[in-house]
Amino acid sequence: MLPPDGRQPDQDDPASAIPCDDCQAALRSPGRETISFLLVDELTIPLAGCEEHLDQFSSACELTAQQRSDLLDFLPAGGISCPACRLARHSAEQPVIPVDAGAVGIMACQEHLSEILTRFQTGIQTQHQLTTSLDTS
């Protein structure tokens, strides 16, 4: 199935299969100006994606957090505490998580990638349960 814009996805570039042009641009750009930082509980995770899909990702993760999650467009004071996450690179091999019609690239070590992915998936399930409950009332 072709994306809504009708372009054929490039098999060597996973970002080309993402319908959101802004997400594609952010995922392809190696510059630090396209990186945002998700602060959720004790984690600081670098992310790449468009503003809309980063916000959706952050909102879903916040549903599983003990505190509020914040999305910053600058490196937070204190930087990234995990040395392995600090070394994670913005590249074509980075994990890309589908978010609605876009995607978010996560630049983190395997442990924190797994944790944030679990939070996101649990947040999506919680969000679905909450909206389903509201629809039936």
C-alpha cells in the first residue's frame, strides 16, 4: 500500500514510509536543531519527529508516569544522565516508533529504549480504555 502522497517508499530509508513530511524531515536531519528531549520521571530521552507527533508521544508516555512529562527543544540542565544514551546517534538505524500518521525516532540505549517504548504502549492502551469508557457513557 502506498502512502497517502502516492510516493513509493525507499526500502533503504525507513523514514520514507512515514506519511508526515515534517517527521520525515526531522528523522533525516542529523542536526541538533531537530532533536527534542523527553523528561519523564528519571529519564531524559532524545527524540526526533515533528512537533505534533512528539506531543502525542509525550502525552501517551505521561499516562504511565508518576510525574508530568515535559518535552523540551533544548538540552535540559544536567544533560542526559545515562552515558549510553548520550552516545546514541541520530542515524538511519535509530528505532522509529509509529505515532498516528507520523513517527518518532528515539536515540537511547537499549534499556531506556525498551522502557520508553513500554511506557508509550501502555499509555496508548490506557488512552484507548479511557476514550472507550467515555464513548459508552
